[in-house]
Amino acid sequence: MILRGASFSRCPVNNLYEATAFIVWTMGAVYIVLGLWPRLRFLGAFLSHILFGIGIFALMPTLDFNPAAVQPAHEMRSLHAALTLLACGGFGLSAASSLMLLTQEHNLKFNKLRAVTSLLPSIERLEMVAGVTMVAAFCLLTLGMISGSLWLKSSKIVYSKHDPIVLWTVLIWLFYLALLLLHWKFGIRGRRFARYAVGAFLFLMLTFWGFFLLSPMHHP
């Protein structure tokens, strides 16, 4: 990623392959930091499966199209892309924490001894991590949308508000906003919150590539 970025003089997110690889890198890098907390180190057992699946998808040859077709370098564009994809990585970590929460709750419900002796953190701690990482990712996505608007205003790129990736981003932002409001203001917690977090990230990853390819602005 460093070599690609240096060769283009921009953030290496010029096509769907690079964007997907950036998400994988983000989730892995943040996990390394969280892994310094011993009680969260077990998160890697869940996160590794997610990263493996996304990584295999990123290796599809058609996703890495000719870099000569990318748009001209622009600082605000690189910032917009980096913040948006960092947000996707944050949502992925929130989903991994939620998977751990669902696993621990299942163990407590059906096999109390295994839950007591396991290395998984408590349900309360997992819910806290899932919520905090989701808030951080939501803030990054908001900043990414703002920087994207500033980039479009300062450039000569003609775009439509009905561009598929723009509509998709707004939809994701609204969904996570609603989920956070339900969690912090209306008491949606535990298993229900975890299921929504996992489902939201699955929807994000399963639809991101399709809307990216349909967007004339991001996939010329």
C-alpha cells in the first residue's frame, strides 16, 4: 500500500481492489492496538475470519483496473477516501465485537461452565467496545462525507446527487445514526444491538462493491 501510494502520490484507494485492501489494513491495524489490552486479544479469533473473507474477495482480478484511468490527485479526495474507508474498518471491528458478544451470550445460555472458563471478555465489556468503535467509525464517516463534499466543490468534477455511491453512503450513515440512537437513547442493548451491528456490516460489505461499480464518479 505504501509503494502504491508513493507511485500515485495519493492515498492508494483508486479502485475497488485498493479500497477493499485499505479496509482490511485498517481493521488489522486497529486490532493490533486493541490487542495490547489482554482481555480483547481474543477478538483476533473472530476478526481473522472476516479479514480472510474480505481479502479473498479483493483478489478478484477485475477489481484492480488500470491505474491510468484514475482521477487526478487531490488532497481532499485522498482525505475523503481515507476517512470513509477507516470508518468501514471501524464498523467491521464493531461487528467482530458483536459476534463475540453473541457467542458469549450463547455460551452463558446453553453451557455456563464453558462461558465462565472461556477467555472471552464479559458481555458488558464487549458491548462497550462495540458501541465505542461504532461511534468512532460513525464520526469518521461523517468527516469523510464532509471532506467529500468539499472536494467536489473545489474540483471541476460534474456529479449527480443521485450517484449510486452517494445514495449508498447517505443510507449507511442514516442507518448507523438510527442504530446509535436506539442503543444510547432508547436502551437497545445486548443481543439485539449485536445482531443489528453484525447485520449492518454485512450489508455494508455485500453492497459496497456493487454501488462502487455503478458509480460513474468513482468507477469511470
